[in-house]
Amino acid sequence: MPVTHAPAPADVLRRQDPELADILLGELDRQSTTLQLIAAENFTSPAVLAALGSVLANKYAEGYPGARHHGGCEIVDVAERLAVERARALFGAEHANVQSHSGSSAVLAAYAALLRPGDTVLALGLPYGGHLTHGSPANFSGRWFDFVGYGVDAETGLIDYDQVRTLARSHRPKAIVCGSIAYPRHIDYALFREVADEVGAYLIADAAHPIGLVAGGAAPSPVPYADIVCATTHKVLRGPRGGMLLCGSELAERVDRAVFPFTQGGAQMHTIAAKAVAFGEAATPAFAAYAHQVVANAKVLAAGLAAEGLVVTTGGTDTHLITADPAPLGVDGRTARGRLSAAGMVLDCCALPHADARGLRLGTAAVTTQGMGEKEMSHIAALFAHVLRGEVESQKARDQVRELAGRFQPYPG
Ligand SMILES: *Cc1c(COP(=O)(O)O)cnc(C)c1O
């Protein structure tokens, strides 16, 4: 049975399967008593969770509204049309496909729409923050396409746009991908467009991370520049786990056919309904204020970490995302992540442009949804440093984190 009341497990689940209900409550407790600093995470609203746990989960709906391979789609067609219309309006895109099951499937569909196996693709190298779908040998992308990687400047941490141009001229890629899992600065989409045009390449923007900031007007939009924009709906955008694609009318049919039937079967209508809810929320002034606060918080947190001695990549951030090297505090990234996690501060490790050792990657999307502001960011930076320097016992830090989180409940009541 679907969970109908979010976020607490429905009474029916508690009665029928207390074992599983306890697991959900345990995770709710974990999320409510620790700090979610993973840059890709957020707290969806109860309305989004309600759509996810609805009877739309029962419906098979292969195809697109008005052209399904199953009967009984007249209601879910309305839901998908609504999601598409809201996405188009939110991002000013001629076409939106909201069916991709994840960010990775959206990227797969973008490649399927524009490329043939064996084509050359220029993307940010994985050691510099490229995603697995940007040419990892462990991923379909690395096996089916010939990826060439550009990098970031070792000193500044900024994308080396001169290198992008040089590599584009020498390799003549069929597509150029811009977008990253760990780049804290705005991307110069106009410049990427210029290079793509110069060498006759498609431009694919994988905006999985910043798309929520774009929705709230807190980051530049790739939509006017990229042939296809791929994105997730669950990061700063604060919707359900899933992906989407935006493009101009001329590529609409190719993109739709690349998603279904080329890479996916039935659409997940409960997720698509939840995406519609999230797009509706993201179109409000409250969400714009949220997106700007996410960035303001990240700037304060980055400055706080730098003041405590961590080396913040690029010297700061334009977005929700920060990467930093804790080495000056005497710990490597992995050790740091372990200590912070024991204290209830949950975040990731990542590659660093200037060092072989791993660094830390964190973001402010989730803590900002909880209502935390600049003051709390300074507090978190101080807690970080205390924990990394070993100035405070792990249990004491854990108590302080619990106290802070307790004041900003993601799901009050
Ligand atoms: C998160 C992310 C993805 C993948 O999203 P999933 O939903 O985890 O598949 C792809 N590309 C980039 C740049 C990302 O940040």
C-alpha cells in the first residue's frame, strides 16, 4: 500500500508492516537530528511526498499524453500535460520532457537524441567534477562514446575555457557537455555556445545541480544556449527523485523518442505528478527567496570554512555547492568526512583540482529548506573546524548538531 500521509508512515503501514514502518521512522529521525550537507540532497515538501505516495503509482502509461500504449490514461495525461506546461513556463523552454527516471537517464536520452555510438564528446573530465555519465569507463557513456575531457585550472579551480576551445578545435566533437557534480561557480553558457558553434557541435548542458537555482532566478539559465538541457528534479529544485529534459521545438520529437521508447518503458506517473507539484512550488516568490538564500548561505559557509583554514576551491562559491580541502587542519578528506559524519554532519568526499588527496563537497540546499540562515552557517563552519581539529569530543559535537537541527525541523509535527 502506498504511504498516503507524508512524511510519517501512514497508519495502515504501521499496522500492516511495523518492521518497515520503523525503518521509515528511523530515517525520519536521522534526517531530523543530523545536518544534511550533501550538495545533491534536499527536503521535498509534504505535497510532493503526497503525490509520490498516491494512486498514480498504480498506473501504466507508456507513451505520451494523447498517444499512450495503455488504456485509462485520460486522468494521468492531464497530470503529465500540467507538469510539462509548468516546466516550460518555469524555464522558458519551448519543449520539456518530464519522464526521465533520473538525471542519468536524462543524460542518456540527450545522447540518444543527438549522437551515434562512437561519436566524440567533449566534457569536463571526471577528476575535475564530471559526472559518471560524462565518459566514465564504468558507465555506458565511456563505453559507447569517445570522450575527451577538459579540466579546470589547477591554481584557480575555474574551468579552463581556453582548453575547451583548443580541444574542441582539435577533436571536432559531435557534442560538448557542460555541467558538473562539483563545480561551485556559474558556468559561462554563452562561451560554450560560441565554441560549439565554431566547431559545429551540439551543446548539452547537464544542469542537474544548478537547475533549482535557475528556477529561482539565482543562477544563469542554460536554456537559451544549450541544444538540450538535462536536469534532475530532486536537488536544489526540491522535487521528487527524477530527471527532465528541456529543448527547442526542433528537437522536441527526437528528445521524446529518445526517452520513450528508446531508453525507457512506462512513465512513472506518481513521480511526474510530484514533479508538477514541485514546478508549481518553484514558480512562487517564496521559492525565489529560497534559492537566493541558498546561495547567500553557501557564501557565508564557504567564507567561514576558509576563515577556519580549509582551502575552499575557487576561493568561494556562486551556487549552493562548496568544495574544500581540509588538509591544512591536519586531516584528509576521507578522515574528515568520517569525523564529521560521527558528529552528525553528513557530506561527501570529492576530487580536488589542486591535490591528489580527496576533499570535501557540501551544499546548503537542505539546511536552507529547514529555515537556517547566515548565522547558522557560521555556527556550522565553527563546528566543522572544532571537529576536524579534534577540539571537541565527537559526542559533544553530536549533541550540538542535534540541538541545532532540533530548532529547524524539516517536517515540523
Ligand atoms: C546528480 C547528477 C546526475 C545524475 O542524477 P541521478 O538522478 O543520480 O542519476 C547527472 N549529472 C550531474 C551533473 C549530476 O550532478
